[in-house]
Amino acid sequence: MAALNDKRILFVCTANIDRSPTAETLLKGKEGFEVLSAGTWINAKRRISERLIDWADTIFVMEDNHKEDVIALNPESENKITVLGIPDIYLRDTPELVKKLKTKLIKYLDIKL
């Protein structure tokens, strides 16, 4: 059970198969964070929704088009979205993807990954 002061992080990619679930795994179980992931594609494993957007304090999207999709669902969410700039060329949990995510996330989160 997450504490009331936990920061709620949502990771978004296209299909919620490779990039965003890998990012979710990196933060899952870290003290001070509640973490979920979602995809923008209609057949995504977990599809982005207004409810998920409202739930999140911070939304990390992998590419600019994901930011556009999130804003289309909730225009007021723009100020909590950060584009990580990670292209859809990585498979889930590969060392290259993990390294790239860690490098990007430590710039924004006060945490050691």
C-alpha cells in the first residue's frame, strides 16, 4: 500500500509492451513512488485513460506523439508531462533500454536507480 505522500508516476509509450513497462519496473517498489504504465495505441496492454492521467502527478512519455495523445485526452495535463525521447527500437528490459531510461530519469527524479 502506497503512502499518502508518494509521488504518482505514469509512463506512456505506444503499446505498453516494451518501453513503459520497463520504466515502470525500474521504479516499482521504490520508496516514495507509486508507478503505472500505459500505451496510447487502441490495442495497448493497458490503454491510457483520463482516469490514469488524473491519477498521475508526473507523466513521462517516450515520444512527442505520446504527449500529444495525452493532451488530447486531458488538455490540462500538459504541465505534468515530460518527453523522454526514447524511440520505439528497444525490447522490454534490454540492457540498452534500461540504461537509457536510468540516464533520462535521474535528471528528473531524486532517486538512485
